[in-house]
Amino acid sequence: MNSVESILGKIIMMLKDSIKTINEYQRAKKLNDLDLDYANLQDEFERLVKLAKYITDTDISYVNLIDNYSQWTITSSASGPFQVDREDSICQFTIQGEGIQELPILDQDKRFSDNPFVKRDKLKYYLGIPLKVSTGENIGALCVLDQSEKNISLEKKRLLQLIADEIVEKLEHKKKLDQLEDQLASAIKERYQMAHDIRSPLGGILGLTSTIEEENMDADESKAYFKLINSSVSKLMELTDDILDKRQKLGDKNQFDLSSLKAHLEELYLIPASNKDIALDVSFDKTKNQYKFSRRKLLPIIGNLIANAIKFTPSKGSVAVKLDIMEMDKRVFLTVKVSDNGIGMSKEKLKELTNDALGLNPGTNGEKGYGLGLQLVAEMVNSIDGKLNVVSEKDKGTTMDVTVPI
């Protein structure tokens, strides 16, 4: 009987672990689907974070967005967002629950008493509220912390919940706005083509009328007639130029070139790499910087690859990111190669790339594997008709190539 109970117990534990893994995958996927540029969120949420700090009269207030490996923090100061390893996050426990998590004696909680941030800042109090999106996943948390013990009232907690709801609403509206802008860009692209189609003949007419106008014609009526044509054509030219200008401005807002993509990646990942004493080098072919391409899904895709490389590369190691543009079969592609000299993977492990268990491997510094990152990357790459290729050798490193049409 005990043997049967033991087997049943193991089965139940396996089912729970499987459900937890699936839930974490869906949660991380939902955050990636928002397609956020963490470097540009500070201005949008700084005031709300300050409001949370003011309401609770606490030392610190944060908005924390938690992906596979990292916690991206937006503060109440203008210093900009910063990143910490997920295993050092307190909010990672908040997102696993359904409601407010309050830790009135944070420094005495066994889970956090040795936390580097709790020890460094001598923190004693924590209160976190999950950031739950409309489909039910917790993508992060709004939290306040203090160096003294606090007693925050139920009314103030309700106000914090309103702020958390407002943050989620802004993020989801941002996603909807991005989708509308994509639709608008498509419509403007059609207008752009129309403008080009009519601009050439109009330019020819304008040049012809200008030539006729410069000649000494006897008939004043003819001159007046051609002046009218000249004026009309000039207005049409202004209209087509306006269409082209609107298209260019909208495109610039939602597009990268190789140099701006490099700058974004360095802003987000140089510090996480240096914290682990890893050399991160991002390079690109400067002769191809004239190409523009949509930023959609690029940061989540490349970010997951870089975070994965950092995780599985030991201190004093290196991660190289090469950005390039190539033309093939009359199409243009963005290529991203992320290479590391980390612990690599065996042939057997490579075959498990689609397994949930892959993301549960610890990193070289014992980082916990909330990964499932490669699965998410593969799904996102497929969604934009791209290709992902992984080459790895145990103890010799890994190279991941992404090719996406632009």
C-alpha cells in the first residue's frame, strides 16, 4: 500500500511540475508578445511608480517585469531601467501567487535573508502586487520596499492595486497601438506607392509647362492657361510629398537600422554581462547601415538569445553578437549570430531543444533555469517567417543564428 501511495505521490508531483512549467511558458510568452522595449519604458511609468512610493511613504518603489532569466526594473527616479538576475528577485515569488504579497519582516524570511539587495540596502519590508494581464498571466509586479517595518492600510493597498491595474492597461494599450500603427503603416505604404506612381508624370508636366512659360509667346491667354496648369500640378506635387513624408516619419518610429539595434542591445545587456564578468561585443556591417527594418519582435528574440548565452557562459568568458544584412533570391534578410564560449551542449541535449526540461538547466553561476527561452525564440522566429539554427559542442560553446526577412 505504501508503495502504491509513493508512486501516486510521484505522479502527482510530476503533474504539478508539468503544469507549473506550462504556466511559466505561457506567462513568459505573454510578456514577450507585448514586444516591449525596456529601455524606453521609464518615461511612461516613472510618475506612477513615484505615486506608489508617495501613497505608502516607503523608501523604494519599483515596477518589475520578469522574463525567462531577468527582472527588468523601472524606478521612481529618472536614472532609467536596470536589470537583475531573476533568482535575486523578490517579485518572482509575487508573480507565482494571485494577490498581494506582504513581507513585514523581509530580512528574517529564510528565502530572502541572504538576498544581496536585502542585505545591501538593509531592507525590512516588502509589499508586491502582481501585474496581471487580461488573459490572466502575471508578467511582473508593482512593489514597495522600506528599511523600516511598515503597516500599510487596506485602503492604501487598494490604491496600489489601482496603480498596478493602470500599468497593465497602459502596456496592453501600447500593444494595441502598435498593432494599429502596423495597419496604418500598411495603408500608408499603399498611398506611398500611389504617390510614386503619379509623381513621375506630374513632374514631367510641371517641367513642360515651365519651359513653355519661359518662352516668348504672343498669346497672353496661353500663358495664363499654362500658369493655371503649373499651379495645379505644384499642389499635386506638394500632396505627394506630404504622403511620402508621413510614411517616412511613421517608419522611422517603428524601425531600426543596424547601428540603432546595436545601441539598444548594448543598453540592455552590457550591464548584465559585466555583472558576470563576461565580455559582450555587438558588431555590425557598417556598409549596410542604410537598410531599415521593423523592430517588431526583434528585441524579445535577440534578447532571449543573449540572455541564454550569458547564462551558460562562465566568468571571464565572452559573448559575441554579429548583425548583418544579406540578399538572397531577390529578398533581403536580417541575420543575427550570437556566439559564446560557454559550457555548450552535447548532441543529445541539442535534440532536446523542444523539451520543456531544457529550460530547467542551471547556469554557470547556478542561475536557475526559468528558461524555456529557446522554445519561445523558435516560436517567435517562426511567427515572422524566419529561421533559427543552433550549433553547439559540449565545453566549447554555442552559436545561434537567426535569419528573418525584412
